[in-house]
Amino acid sequence: MWVLVRKPDGTEKELDLPKDSYIEIGDILEDGSVVLEIRYTDEDDDLTEMGYFSDERDEDFL
């Protein structure tokens, strides 16, 4: 997963973190960087397979 962080020196940088990392916006990483934005990839995950982000109506999820 890609995240945008602000480093302690004030610069912003994109990092590629492992897919199983659990972070939220505002978290502080080990190097002191603050997470500004979480950018997900276009890969399918469990939620898209179940239809949570589908535009189609599915009576099972209503």
C-alpha cells in the first residue's frame, strides 16, 4: 500500500508499505514521519469481491 508522509524535516514523500500493515492517517512511523494520506492500489481485495464498492444493487447487502 502506498502512503504519503511528511518527514520530520518537513518534506513529503510516498512510501510503499507492506500490504498487511495497519496504519491510519495521523499515525507516526518509526522514523518520525506522519501519515498524511493512504493510497490503495487498484488490485482486488476482499471488500470488492463481496460487492461493498459495487455500483450495482445487491439485495444481500441491503
